[in-house]
Amino acid sequence: MTHRPAFILTATVASMLTFAGSAIEVRAEPQPAQQTAQVAPDSGYRTPERRPIHIVRQGDDSVLSTLFDGGAGSPAKVMREMGGLSVSMNSDIASTLEAYYSQPKSKLIWIDAKGPNAKARQAIALLQQADDWGLTAGDYAVLPAAGNSQQASPDGAKALAQFEISLSSKMLMFLQDNFRGRIDPNKLSNYYDFKRKPVDLKATLAQLSASPELMSAIDRFMPSSPKFAQLAAELHWLRTSGQGGDASVNINKVIVAMEELRWMPQEFPDRYVFINQPAYMAYYTENGELTLSMKAVIGQQDHQTNFFDASIKTVEFNPDWGVPQSIIKNEMLPHLKRDPSYLDREGYKVAVNGKSMPSAKVDWTQPLENIAVVQPPGPDNALGQLKILFPNPHAIYMHDTPARGKFASQDRMFSHGCVRLENPRAMAAAVLKTSMEAVDQEIAGGEKKDVPVPQEIPVYVSYFTAWPTADGIIHYYDDIYGRDAQTLNAISATSASRTRS
């Protein structure tokens, strides 16, 4: 693990558009050439469908034609030229632009009688700074407008039409990418589970059209959390510092972290639990302040912990453990072949089709779905003395463990996917808003007991190889599951698809 202090960056749209007010602009250092991830383009990631736009103008343009002279660059002529364009874009954006520009009362957003307007110049300046947001500026390159001398030519209206459509397309894609990420994490593997944030493209385009200036229309789409700002400042430092060594590796880690943050809420709530798997750590934040941190054990390579969010609902004291079928098959059956009474001696309870019996009398060749194996509550229970439940499709939860020695290891991948906590009693007290003494009393009772939390708490079971912690330092971690490589491949494939016509 390596780390470095982060500059504090206020990454607002206003500061980006006015080239002032942030750590990046204050330094006024030249931006480096774009550094793209050196990854294989054939990633297997399924990129969004793209197609050429097809605009069919409805109604009469005569009213619009009277607003300006009848030159080649008039809005009416520009609108009519859109029908002959062949500009490829993501299909959802194409449908949005077709719906807007086909309307008889639609207005040009980026062009006035003199050509590209002030709002267009703001938009292009923002798109050219996409690298500062952890994106790829080349993805948002806009087809150039005709020069002043060309706008009156027969081809001038077509060039302006291409410019209008291209800028609308790239602005929508830029806002969509910033708000929810360039890639759909659920397409990467089954280890990702996110409800992708929706973007109302038609409403966004209408707002871009109606707003006299750019910022009011786009500010809500831009990442605004302090964590993102710290990562953006770190990315700038890495690109401009001239540092050798791990700079290129860390650049990719920061880019991936910025992408992953977009999959999550724009702002973290005042109270939440955050688990960072590559750090092997769990954190509890209350009133916006980190109040508790502890080591964690996560899933083995072949039992990886998922990346998702959920809500903590219950703390279960003195839990029993229903042994998963996979563990019975892969880990218990070999012992039972050598010693049929193995489970009896270890204190497990066995039932076949609901009927209890000693493990030595069970026919273990029958289908395992007939057999239930449960470890009763107790100090040797695999779940320890409590577990913290947040219902999810992956059957993952946080829990205690009798295997305390595992926390001394640097690489703590030992579980079957669940998250073991170094100090589970403190975490339980925090989520229950109670004292450690009250938690100890529940455990001392010895009985299995479910206690609902007084208020559900978001929990983020995450995967960040670059992360700004509460000490203001960017920490770097190993890509233990190889997921950063998957994400970088998907980003590369996405950019490649956007350059194809």
C-alpha cells in the first residue's frame, strides 16, 4: 500500500468553465497529452448500441425562416440540412435528438445568426477538460463548425447542422457519463450489483435548450462529493508532477476510482458503513465524521466479495450458522468420508428432510439439498457471537469470528464472501446506537436474538484501489481481485466504440 497527501479540489462546473477557483486552475500548469489506459481493446465488455441519427422534420419551417435572413447559415436552412446527416451516436441519445429536432417548434441550441453561440463555446471548453474529470476528452470531440467565411457558402448550413447535432450528442453523453459512469458495472461480472442511475435525456436536452447559459442546466449532473474532488486533484498531480515509478499505475487506479464513485450516490449520507475490500478495512461514519474503523477479512479468490450497496436492518446475537451446500460438498464431505462422526464431534446438528440424526447415520451419497447442517450458537461458531445483516441477493453480511489470528495477516482474503470484522461489538453498538455494555449483555444471554436497528443504515461494500481517507491522504492498494483491469478494459472498449462510425 502506498499513499500520498491529496490536494483539496473544489470540482464545480463554475470553476471549470471560468478556469479559476480550483487547485487545478490555480496551478495554471499545462495539461499533459491524454494518457489512455494501455489495455487490450478486445475486452469482452458489451458496449452500448450505436446508430446513425435520422431526423425527419415535421411541419413548416417558414416561421423560423423569417427570424433571420435567408442565407446559407439561417436556422431554417440549418434545420433542413439535418435530414441528410449521418452522425453515429449511442442509440438512446440518437432517439432523444431525433425527438427534439424533428419537432416543428424546435430551436437550435448552440447556433445563432453569427454561428456557434456563447453557450456553445462554454460547452466545448468543458468537453475539452473531460480529462480533468477522469474521463477521456477524445470521447467528446465535436465536429467543427464552418468558419465565418464558409458559413454563407452552400456547404455552410450543412457544417453548422453537423456542429449542432455533434455538440448536442457529446454534451448529453458527457453529462450521462459524469452522472452515472461510462460503463455499466453489472456488465463486467456477477460480482457487481448496482441499480444504474437514470438520466432523463429528453428533459436534459430541453433544459439545455431553454437555459441562457450552460452551468444552470448541467451542474446537477457533475460529481460534487469531497471524495471525488480529492481524486480529481490527485489525478492532476500525478499527470503534471513528472514523477516516475508507479505514476502510470496510480493514474489508472484513480481513473477507475472516479468511475466507480459515479456508480454510487452523488453524496454519501451523514451516517453509513463503508467497506473497502482492497484495503481490508471497514469504517463507520456518523454526522459526516469517521468515528470507527477496523480491519476486515473478505472473500477468497474463488469466493470473492461482491461490490454493491444495501441497508443494515438487523443485528443477530449468538447466531447459529446454516452451513452452505457448497461448503458441505467441498469441505465437509472429505472429512466425513474418513470419519462419519466428524460433524457430531464438532458439535454440528444434522437433519435429513427435516429429521434430526447423527452425522454418522446419514447417507451422504444422497442429494445434498436433502441435508441441512447447522452449527449452534457458541464461542466456536464460525460467525462468532454476532452478525450484522443487510439483506442482499449475495447472502453477504458482516460478522464476528473465532479465527482472530487472521486479522494479523496483511492480505486478508480468507472468507467465503462475507465480511469478518476485527471489532464486531463496536460496530454492532454503533449501528444499534447503543453502548458496548448493552451489546455485551445481549451476548452474555447466550440465546439467539435478532435486534432491529433503530434506523436503517446504508452500507457500501466497495472496491477501491485508490481512496481518500479521513486523514486527507490518497491511499493506494493492490488490485487483489483483478477488477481494475476489467474496468479499464471496459473503458477502453467504450472509447473505441465511440470512434467508430
